[in-house]
Amino acid sequence: MKKKMLTEFGLGTSLRRQDYTEASVRAVKNALWHNSINLAELFGRPKGDMLIDVEVGVANPSAVDVSQIEAVFPYGQPTVHVVQGGLDIPRNDGGNPTVMANVAISVSFEMEG
């Protein structure tokens, strides 16, 4: 049975390039770098056993390269879902909008019933 142990949240931006992937990667790093939780060790499990569900919200989900998000995780089994969300903020100078990505990362383990 899959049991969720924790959820972390992050925010990332692309200020001028309208790069949804970069904003998403920054949001993932923002969430990860906020903590130092040794969750696997608490349960005597290898880090590779962590099931990592990543939900990314951006205004243009099809513009996100999921493989770049997966590459951020040094261990565990990430599954990335990109959905409509985040925020594009228009610029007064007519340039590309500022892109904001929101991320929720949940870590679970397969546990015995």
C-alpha cells in the first residue's frame, strides 16, 4: 500500500525568457532545498525506494520538458505531472511575460498493510 509521508511546495520563475521548463526546475529546487528530511533513513529504507510524485502548475503545460524535472532528483522514483496553473505576468515593455511555476512534491513509500 502506497503511504504518503510528506509534501513540500515550491515556486520558480523565468523572468524574461518565458521558459516554462526553467521555471518548473527552479520551483522543484526551491521545494527540495527547503528541507533536510532524512525520510528514508527514518524508516530504514534505501533512498531509491522513495516514490516521488511531482505536480507542476504552469500556464503552458505543453512547454515543459519533464525529463529535465526528473533529472533534478538524485534518487527516488519521480513521477512528474504538469497541469494548467502557475501564472504568466505581462511586462509593460511588451517583452515576454514573467513565468511563475508552482510545484507540490509528495514522498511516499510502499508499506505493508
